[in-house]
Amino acid sequence: MIEPEVLDASLTAFGSMPSHAEVSVARLTPGQRLTRGFRGAGTFWAIAGACIFIPGLHFVLVPGFLLIGIVTGVMRVRDAETVVRVHGVCPRCKFEQDFTAGNRFAPTWRLDCRACHNHLELALTDRA
């Protein structure tokens, strides 16, 4: 993984002033993307393998999880960037924290504050 790029973003909550946040985004090499794809697909394929032993339902569950595995694998291979870290201050309760990372990279997405349990909207303010 190449050194993560730090981007400026803003956190907003309904009825509050936006606060500053930093988003660390890493570009993935083709090998890392392929590994992520196989790991995502393999998880659902393992579940499909376990569902073989469920009488009756295995006719639906096994093909379903095999298909979900393929879709998940393709989606993960297509992700060129991933969010490594999101750090900011909740605009409601002013609690400084690291938010859950590992999301696919997008210009905006929703986060939850661990302290006040409000739904926050994260939006990038710049993109070089």
C-alpha cells in the first residue's frame, strides 16, 4: 500500500455547525485489490459451503451466497482507493475521535458518533 493521502473533510449533523475532519485514503496496488477481492468472495463462498448441510434451504442459500461472493469480489477489485482513517470532532457533542475506517472511498458518507450516537455526514472539502 502506498503512503495514505490525507484529505480535508467536514462533519455535519442536523442543526449543528460543521466541524473539521481528516480522511486518510490509500491507493491500492493491483495485487492488493485482487487479494481484497478474493478475500471478500471467499468469505461468502465459505458460508455457501457451510450451507450445503442445511436440508431444503441449501437449494436457495448455496447459489445465493455463491452469487453474492462473486458480486462482492468484483466490487472489491474495482475499488482503487480505500479509507484508512477518519479523524474528527463530532459537531454535536464536540468529542474528538477516530471513526470506523475501511469504507470504500466516496465523496460523502454517513458515520455514527460513539459518544452521542448521532448520525453524521462526512463530505470531502478538497480533492487534489
